Amino acid sequence: MKNIILFLFFISIYSFSFSQEKSKEPIKVTYGIFIKKIVPNFKDETFYAEFYWWVKFRNDTAKSGLENTDIVDIQYVNSQSSTSESEIEEEKYLGNNTYYYEGFHQGNFFFNPDYRQYPFDEQILNITIENKLLPKSQLEYEIDTASFLFSGSKKDNFGLSNDVLANKNSNFKIEKSVISTKEGIYNSNFGDVDFPSISTYSRIDVGVLINRSFMPFITKLIIPLAIILFLVYFVFFIPADKIDIAAGLTVTSLLSAIAFQLSVNSDLPDIGYIIYVDKVFYSCYFLIAISMAESLYTFYLDKSGDEKKMNLALKIDVVSRFLFPLIFIGSVYLFA
């Protein structure tokens, strides 16, 4: 009888320990998003977004010790508005300790642009969320892939509304979305001695890939720049003795190109690296400088009165007429 009692005692201890371990498992929170509007501000390195979000999770407060409000307390990591506390529009009890919350967010988010290939650059606009207080050991996010598939969305369009995909903005277009789970690591206890020195939080990262439309690049950059270079190109058709006209064309074109570059770069934030469009302008400056040097050289050859030198000046002009556009086209292709 004594052995049976001991056996039952150990079984109860094991069962209690097992239930305790099971209760320590993190709560799985399924997160979904539906973006209805997204507008980037490239100069300020921010973007405005409007979207619906929803979460589904199972929570037995008696076992987990967590209230539903703690689980739904979402924090926007890269946003000017920090939490989702006032965004909840609907909440449902789905049975079996399962809950559904739906909300709507609108506000500005920060992003880290890379303009090295501007104006052919691609940018990723990220919406990153995590729970405000619960670390990954207590709460873990999952992507609501089932809801996206149920709505007929393609994998590259998860979370994007038809309005966003049909965006007619002439400056950029939406390519695709990438939704993933990540970890946020904080190597600080924030001055709280009861807090661990390093804590890890589960995150959902919603990335929207955008790129610029090609036509604005043609109309706003290539055409004006081509006109400036076209004026310089006349230098090779002006008689060598008209150095004053050649100098006027090259100097005027150089000043116009500099002013145009400053105007183009005014649409971008202050950046410390050379971008693609800068390289194109540097090529233009080089061509203008070479054109001026060519005009001076042919002027002195023609002024010498030597027939051979005068013929050489004509040949240099003819060769330059072919080299000038080839160098420009080659530089545009090379730096791309």
C-alpha cells in the first residue's frame, strides 16, 4: 500500500511539472495585415501608410497569467506612433479560449533608403511590429498565411490591397511585398535590476518593395541634359577661328549642368556617397571640359596658318563629332 502511495505521489509531481512546463510555452499570435495606402517621402526618409491589422491567438488567462490586452499591445518599432492601444475596432471570442482582434493604423514610418542607383533605385518600406512588453519566451508571432491564401492573394502580393497594386503614381510603383518573422534583440536592462541584461522579442516585418518609374527619368533628367550637351556638340561644327562662340557655348552649358544637378539633388536628403545620377553629371562635366580644350587646340592649329595643322584641326572636329555621343552613351551604360 505504501509503495502505491509513493507511486501516485511521484506521478502527481511529474504531471504537475509537465503542466508547468507546458504553460511556459510562448503564446502563438497569428498576425495579418491589409495595406490600403502607402506614400513614400524620399527626402525625409519616411513613408505614410494606412492598413488594417488583425491577430488571432489562444489564451487561458488562468494558466498563462496574461491578459488579452497584454497580448494585443502591439508596438510599431519604426513608427512615429508607438503602439496600437487606441486602434482596436473589433474583438471576438472564437471559442476554446481563442480570440480575434482587428484594428486600423495610419501614420508615418521611417525607412533606410539606398540611393546609389538613383533614379533606378529600389527601396524597401518596412513596417515592423513587436509586442510592447512580452519577450519571445512568452509571445511569438506567426504570419497569417492561411488568410492571405484564402483571399486569393499571390505570395508576392500578401497584405497589399488592389488599390495599392494599381497605384498610378508616376514617381514609383509597387513591386511586391515580403512578410517575415524576425527577432528584436535589446542588450540592455533599461536600468531595471529585475530585467535581464539581454532580451529577445518576436517581430513581424512587412516589407513593401518599390521602384521608380522610367518615364519621369526620361522627361525630367535625360531630355534636359541631352539639350545641354547638344549645345556643346555644336562646338565641333563651329569654325576653329570662332573661339569666342565656342567658349560661350561650353561655359554656358557647364553652368547650366551644375544648376541642373543641384536641382535634381534637391529632391534627395543629404547623403555622403556618390549616386548614379552624379556620375552621369560628372561625365557631362568631363565632356564639356574636353570640348573646350578641343576648341582651344583646334583654334591654335588653325591660327598657325600651316595647311597641315589646319587640316588636322578639321579632322579632330570630325572625329570629335563621333566620339562625343559615344562617350556619353558609354558612361550612362557603364555607371548603371
